[in-house]
Amino acid sequence: MEKRDSWGSRLGFIMAAAGSAVGLGNIWKFPYTAGSNGGGAFVLIYLIFVVFIGFSIMLTEFAVGRRKNLAAVGAFKSVDKRWTFAGVIGVLSGFLIMGFYPVVGGWALAYVFKTFTGLLSAPDAIGDVFGGFITNAWQPLLWMLAFLLMNVVIVARGVSTGIEQAGKILMPILFGILIIISIKGLTLPGAAAGMEFLFKPDFSAINMSVILAALGQAFFSLSLGMGCMITYGSYLKKSENLVSNAAIVTGMDTGVALLAGIAMFPAMFAFGIEPTAGPGLVFVVVPHLFAEMGGVGVLFAGLFFIALTVAALTSSVSLLEVVVAYLIDERKFTRRNAVLASSGVMALLCVLASLSLGGVGPMLFGTGAFDVFDLLTDKIFLAVGGALLAVFAGWRLNKEELKNEITNNGEVKFGIFGLWYGLVKFVIPVVIAIVAIGGILDGFEAGKGPIMLIGLGIIALFAAISKKL
Ligand code: PFF
């Protein structure tokens, strides 16, 4: 077996974990999901989930990963084979998310080039350019492959070299540009309506679908519920403070999501773009915003898409790493073969996802591959995976052992251990169960119910054959 990798430094781990968390989920998905789920009310529920569920689950993932020194599947399996399925569902989620994530990563990469080759010179066409691009058969596929290839190269070399370096430099750039965009957007006439939409909750907009969307967004954005942070935690040194790491990563991720919202919504309202515009939001709003600034605008927009690509990359490598770590730890692959085999499957899934946006390819209950992968992971697998981890930690692991791991055998103060433990053991599983069931029932109205039920079916099936996995 190859030697287990470990993080180069404290900052290296934080940047890698934050790099995993901060990605397309924050900058691409959060704004359009908030936009189509009513704005402020969604944001409020999302924030509540982040604080009470997200932080607690992140801490649990770090603790379990470091304690067992094994990636997702191994961490469960080493304790009890009946639990292996909980890790395997995480690996499946990794595959499915990587079945559409590189498609969007490819869009970001393509937009670096589009920005520098005249996209901004015809502002009125920006919306059509996006629509035309993603429904085109070949172009997005080539960009997707380019993006996936970057993942392959980085993950093949091991987690701690490439990822740490790229994140350290480009994450601050992304942050800086988002601030510039926000200031620019906020100064446009009519911008205030955007802030109001984003932060003033309209409680009549809340229903179970909105609540499930907020829960899914919290898990997706924080990279939780699929063993990613278990895997990253398994490479973490014993002396690290898990509590502060979890708090910093959660805080950074949420900060970037809110900043992305502030960067998008005021500008959207000023330009008269509908908040329900959907997945094209960033790709239309940002070029629009910089269009009338001339050369400087091109530079800012270009830098934005470079940083977005890198943010996507530091997340997608963590997704790929979950699958690769499983193949290395449990299936005895070499790192190289693990990377090649898994990225090959992911490329095929991405082709299906990308083509589905142009209306080509198989459908499931009237839904194309892109949306099926998104729906299954974001609305079912991640949240249920989080609930399973909570039950596992609360009911299967030993309380003292967890306490020792989290406090580094008493060295680190964690005054609210009892509160955290109560949340993990009782509250989180119950809340997730209620939200998932309510959301699925609501989902039937939008025709998404059957697919979500299939998701639950897959989980039940894996649970039944857990010992054989
Ligand atoms: N958190 C990433 C984002 O917000 O873009 C996506 C993600 C990465 C989800 C890793 C899950 C994961 F395990």
C-alpha cells in the first residue's frame, strides 16, 4: 500500500478544506437557488441550517476521519460492516456530483476565453451567448474535458501538493474580485431592491421544497454528507484543533456565498434580470456588470472567471479524491489507476449531463441527466448521508472517544460539547428526516418526487447489502 498522504501545514489544511467548500456551490449555485426559492426566506433558513447542522456535521466528519485515519468508506467499515453503505453512498454521490460539476467548471473555463475575446463588447447579446453555448453539443464537452483533465493531473500527484498551492493564491483573488463586483453592483441605480430581495425574508414564500433546497444547499456548499471532510480529516495531524478548523471553514464558505449573493442580486435588479433566471445567472450578470467599463471591465471579468475556475477546481479535486481514496484504501488500486478509472466514468456521466441541456439523451421521468444528478445528490444523498453520519456518531461510536478526538485528549476547550453531541445524536437526524420527507412529498407537485424516491430506494438497497460492500 502507498503511504498515506498528509497536509503540509495548518494553513494548507484550512485552505484545502475551504477550497473544497468554496466553489461553484457558493458562486454559481447559491445565487440562482436563492433566486428561484424566494430570496430572503431561503437565505435565512439556509443560514440556520449552516450554523446548527452544517458546523456540527463538519466537526463530526473531521473527528471521524482523523480518529479512524481512513477515508469515508473505511471509517464506517472499520467500526461496523453494517455501516459500510453509508460510506459507499458518499462515493456514489462523488461520482454523481462529478457527473455535472466539471460541466459547469468547463463553462467557467470557457468564459475566461470568451471574456478576453469580445464577449463584453456586445452587452445585449450576453444572455443569448450563454444559452447558445450550453445547448451547443460540442463546445461545452471540450471545455468539460479540459477541466476534468486538470483534476486528473492534480489528484494523480496527491492531495497535498497541487491543491494547497493553487488555493492559497487564487482564493484571496476570488474574494477580492467578489468585493469589487459587490461595490460596483451596489452603486447601480435600483440596486437596493436586490439587497431587499436577498435579505428581507418573505415568509409566505416558505414551503417544504424551499426548506429542503436550503438544507441541500447547506450540505453541498460545505462539502458535507458524502465523506469528503472525513477523507480530508483523515489526512489531518493529531495536533490540529478540529473545532476551530470547522468554524473557520464554515465561516469562510458562508461568507463567500453571501458575498456572491451581494455581488449578483443588486446588479440583477438594476439590469432587470429575473431572480429566477436559473443556472445562467453568474455567466450573464458578471459580464453585463463589467461590459460598459471598457478594457478594465474585461480584465475584471476575466479575472473573475479565472478565479471561479480555480474555486471550482479546488472543489472538484476533493470530489474526485473521495472516489480515488475509496479505490486506493478499499479496492487496492494504485493512485494512478484509481484516478484514471474514476475520471473515465465521470467523463461519461458529464457527457450525458452536458448533452441533456441541449435536450439530447435519455430522460428519467421527464428530467435530463444534468438535473437528475443534481437532484439525487443535492436533495437526497447529501442530507441523508449527513443524517446517517450523525446517527453513526451519536449511536454507534463511543461518546468519550469522540470527546477525546475533538478535544485532542482534553487539550482543546470545547465548552459546548454537550450541545454538539445532543444536536448530532437527536436533533439533526430527526430534522433531516422531516425535511427530506416533506420535501419529497412537495417534490411530487413539480414532478421531481419519483426521482427523489428512487434516491431513497438506492440508499435502502445499499443498506440492505451493506455487509457485502
Ligand atoms: N462544496 C462544493 C461547492 O460548493 O462547490 C461542492 C462539493 C465539493 C460538494 C465536495 C461536496 C463535496 F464533497
